[in-house]
Amino acid sequence: MSVSSPSPSPSVAVSAASASSPTAAAAPTAGGGLAPALVGLLATGAGLGAATLYFSQPLLGLMASSLGSTPTAVGAVPTLTQLGYALGILLLAPLGDRWDRRLLIGGKAVGLALALAWCALAPGVHALWAAALVAGVLATLAQDIVPAAATLAPDAQRGRVVGQVMTGLLLGILLSRVFSGLLGQWAGWRAVYGVGALLVLAIGLVCARGLPRMAPVTSLGYGALLASLGSLWRTHGELRRAVWTQGLLSIAFSAFWSTLAIVLQQRFGLGSAVAGAFGLAGVVGALGAPWAGRWSDRYGPLRVVRWGAAIVAGSFALLAGGELLPAAWQLALMVAVTVAFDFGVQVALVGHQTLVYRLEPAARSRLNALLLTGMFIGMALGSALGSQALAHGGWLGVAGLCALASASAWGLRRRG
């Protein structure tokens, strides 16, 4: 199914001067593609920014012991971080169409570093909640980087470039669990946030200096910019379907990851390092992002989304059936499912981003904001529902929730 690119409305039209910006034109190489060093910088910045969202997941047991709190109370930390991210995408990511994205990335990196330092120094769980919410809002620098890559890339290579940058982002998400789990077990959970603050500050400054200037594509004021989100939502049915589908997949994704550390500890006696090491299995899945970009360019993004959703639904159906296996086999199945469903989720996400970026080129930051807002509302909902499913239905309840959400996503896209 091909997606046409309607002409932008007058309120978001790109000026001729912006479209032919000499700075943006200087970014591609002589061969017509972006310089590999620039793509690598974009991928690294996106990965580190997104990684900060998931530092807490392998550390919840350590946090509860250190702060003298309950697992339920510290379980709110990843939920608040993801809600903050959804809020930041909705309120801040649209500014990428109005301001130079290079400046936005640098400014958010400084703010995020300060928020992570606040997490590291939090004296109690309530202060940690507040710091996690602010960190989530400012971690949206990753979602200034992805539209920047789409803007700088030539049309024929946009899917591939977005896929490469998304690989960096997704590797950051998955390796963050390895990093935080190992460092947390060795030096404590506060050290994870302290080191993270220094790394974010460093990469933010490098991005601010190394990225080309990207001219604004609209002169709308902030209020009008936010109001235009509603117009985009009403205008593009394909955008609405993308948001609902990716949100459902995100419920499954987050329900699994937000309960994994507790399940591994309770059922198998394994600590935060092993929970973090599960991220290595997810890395294999994340490597599907570049392929998804190429497939989107070749076969169309909608077909790629369907493939991804089907893989996720099948993976969690197998996980639910794995309750009948011996304990050792259950652990092996969890690893295999982690590889498969991460691959499917990332394939679907790259397909959706490639699809929505085609809808209205002058509104890419706002389209991305709407897509990612839905995705991270799904993440936050998945964390909350996953905790409840684990409390009332055990690991089988979590697997059933994930299977239901991902099957619904596949059905929505299959019918669409």
C-alpha cells in the first residue's frame, strides 16, 4: 500500500529558502548520502538520550532496599519516567519544526544531565519520583535527533538513514539495562545515574557542535504549533492508525521489561546483573532496524509494520505457552522471545516512522511527536498493567497481557 504525500497546509509550508538551506545541503556526501560520521553521531546521541529512560528497570530491587521503600513505590519510577517522556514529546518535540534542532538537542542535553544528577542524589522515593518525571521530559532530545536525520537524508535513502539512527536509539535502550544492571550491582544504583549524567552532558555538547544548522520550517508561534497537532491528527487517518498500533505494541514491550527483573529474582533467584544482561538478547532484535528501513524503502512501510506486529504477537503467544515447560527451559524461552519480540517491535516502529514522515514533510517533528506520544503512553500503561498482571496472575498473566496487546496491534494493521 503506497502512501501519498499531500501538499502541506499553508500554516506549515516550507519556505523556498529553508528547503534549499545551504547548511542542510552540505550535510550529504558527494555520493548523495549522509556522511557516515554524521549518521554515527546522530545514532549515538539518540541512543544515549533514550537509554536514560530505562536505567531504573534492573535497579528497582536495589532502590527499594536503599530507600527503605516498597517494590510498589519504586515501581512507579519507570512509569513516571515514561509519562514524562510522553509529556515532553507532546509539549517540546514540536519545537523542532520551529527552532534549529541543533540548539534544542544541546539545551535538552544539559537539562537532562542535571535531572539525572538529581536522581542520583535523591534522598527519598518522592524526590526520586519528581526527578524521574523531569528526566523523562528532557530525554526527548532523542526525538529531536530522529526527525533531524529524516530531514537531512535524501528522499530515496530516508528509510535506510532513519533505520540506522533508530538502531542507535534502540541499542541505547537495550544496552542501558546491561549498563545499569552491572554498574548498579557493583557500585549501587546512584552511580548509574551519576555516570549517565556525565555521558549525556558530553554527547550533548558534541552534537551541538557537530551537527549542521537546520533552518526552521514554520514560523508558527508555540500556541499555534501545539494547536496544529490536533489538525494533523484529524487530517491523517494513517497517522491515527500508526499511533494506535504502536501504542498497543508498546504496552506489550513495556509490560515485559518492567516486570522482568522481579520475575527473575522471585522465580529463578537471579539479580539485577542478569536482568540487565537480558538487554543483550534484545540487542539482536534491535539490529533489525536498518533492515526495516531498507524494506520500507523497497516494499512499503505498511507491509513492514504488519510483519513486525505478527512477529511480536507470535513471540508472546509462545511465552504464554512456555509455562508448561521445566524451569530451565522457561528461562531459555524467555531469552529467545526477547530476541524475537524486540526485533518485531523495532521493525514496526521504523516502518511507522518512515510512513508518517511521508505524510507532511514540513511537519515531521509534530508527526513524530504524535506517534511517539502514543507509543510512550502505551509504555507507561504497559508498566502499570504489567505490575498488576504480575500481582494477580503471575508471569502467565504478564505473558497473556503481552500476547493480547500485540495480537490486537496486528489485527488493527491487518484490517487497515
